Amino acid sequence: MSTETFNRTSVITEAYTQKISEKKDLSPKKVNIDVLKKRVFEEKKRERFQNRVLMGMFCLSIAILGYIVV
């Protein structure tokens, strides 16, 4: 068995690891708190909307079921 393939794979892996570490170094040191707050607000807003739709569908299905049974 030849070790050429293994050696080539390790070189590629090392190069990939170096690229990832370079990208991590380029990340900004400061974070804008307003952007994070906006993301949290939008996520909660979407959750509330989904919960309201789910509750509305549940109530509607109970009403339709009650109409059909009676």
C-alpha cells in the first residue's frame, strides 16, 4: 500500500484548517447589540405569530367538529 494518498490528504486537511483559522481571525471584535436585539425580537415575533395561527386552527377545528356532530 502506498502512503501517497494519506500524505496528500493530510496536506489538504492542514491547508483547510489554516483557512478556517484565518477566517476566524477576520471576524469583528465588536458586536452591535442593537442587531442582536432586533434578531431576538424578530424571532419572538415569528414564534408568537406561529402560536396564534396554531391556536386559531385548533379553535376552528373544534368549532367545525362541534358543528358537524350537532
